[in-house]
Amino acid sequence: MPETARAVRFDQFGGTDVYYLADIPMPSPGPGEVVVAVRAAGINPGESGIRRGALERMYKTTFPCGEGSDLAGVVTAAGPDVTGFAPGDEVLGFSWTRSSHATHTAVPVTQLIRKPAELSWEEAGALYVVGCTAYAAVRAIAPKPGETVAVSAAAGGVGTVTVQLLHHLGVRVLGIASDANADWLAAHGATQIPYGDGLADRLRAAAPDGIDAFIDLFGPEYVDLALALDIPKDRIETIIAFEAAARLGVKAEGSGDASTVDVLEHMAGLAAAGTIEIPIAATYPLDRVADAFDVLDHRHTRGKIVLLP
């Protein structure tokens, strides 16, 4: 094994130009940990927020700071007390130490599952945040078969999985997205509703008997919209508008509320069976991490952008 690994770092808050690659000592596994040679690692809007300093009130940063929570790869070393995984095992999971945007990272075995053979490295490396966040968001509104649920940012990373999960549960989905995503949404069980002026009227026209629940994946304006549509507060969920949720009394559950290996196994099983698809919008090598986040920050990608270390 080489003596050093390469990892994404930044030393100050800012735009994507603050990213750089650093040579770091090769991680070694502590108690209950394994080292994973990362084959694929998704990127997420929350990581952009951390880099900009926008989430500092919730997630404190110490410089130099690493990046990344999604990961899939191959175990290269195991701690002396680890029995469930061994070198050579293919795994997927998550890091809570901002460390997966790297060639190697040490991860507790309680945050890993075995990678299903049916999943590509890109799909496996993109699964954690979108899978667990979609699971938490859907669970929060407790949908019943036959109900109508509106979803904002329905063609984004979390949105594409949320739409499919709702459809799998027998829900009618109104997916708020651009016209460019209409065909994809229709093919995955959702009715596309264009965003922009007049959205409330379009939603009412699409669901004349009312909308039962609303999942917001974009921002506080959609929480206000859901209330204007007379949706009960306990059936409104946002994964991003935390201040609005606290102020207005709606739900705000996300990946942190569903970050368990049981949930990850469930979502990986659905993906491996083809019940849900993990759309991959683009892949980038690790040394183009800034380019990858530039694309993500425009917020118009369908599905996930993945780094391939």
C-alpha cells in the first residue's frame, strides 16, 4: 500500500476555487474501522454550503477541511477488532468526518454495507445522501397509496429518488421541475409541473381534489407555497429550509434522521433490484473537483455528480 493518499482540502470559505488536492498520510484503521480505497464518491449541495460557510451555525469547520460523505470502494485494511469486513471487500456507505473525496479514507464499519454486485461504482458511490434523505423525507409525510404528493426540485439528486420512492408506494406524484425533465419524470411515474410564475394555479389544476402532502427539496418559498395550498403542517416536509420549518411548524427531516445501515441496505436493495434508479448526471476525476462543484452549484443537473478518485 502506498504511504500517502490524496484528498480534497480547502483552507478558507469561498467559491470552488478554494479547493485543492493534498497529499496526506495514508489513513490507518482505528478500533472498529476499515480503510477504503474510494472508487466513487458523490457530491452534494450541503457540501457546497459547508465550503461557503453557509452551514457554519450547524456544522463547525476546522481548517484545513476535507470534503465528502458519500462513498463506495474496496476495503484495504481492517482494524484488529473488525470481523465483518476484510481487505478486498466491496463496500458502500458514508463518512461523517468530511473525508470521502479522497483516494482513501478510514470509516467505521457501522457506516458501511456490502456493495450489491448489481450496482455500478458510480451508483453505489452516489447512494447514501440521496437515498437516506429521500427515505427520511418520504417517511416524514407518511404517504398512503392513492394520495397526491407534490415535490419541488423533483429532478435533482434527492428529487429523482424521492419521486421514484413515492411512485413505488403507490402515490400520485406532482414533480415540480423544468420542461426539460418532463419526459424523465413521466417515465418514472410522476407528472411534471413547470416551476415559475403561476405554479400554485398549475398545481391546483393538476390536483382539483387537493394535494395531500408536499416535500420541499429546494427552499423556503416552497414551504410558503405548501401552506398557501392548505396542506396540513404535519404533511409538509423540507430538507433545506430549516429556519422556515422552525418558524412555521412544518417538518424538516433529512439524511441525518435516516443514516443507518438498515435504511442504507433497504435503499441499496431497491436500487439493485431496479425498483429505483440512481441517475448519474456526470462523473469527474478527483483533480477536477472544482469543475464538478461548479456544475452542481448551478442546480440544474438531473441526478448525481460523482467523483472517481
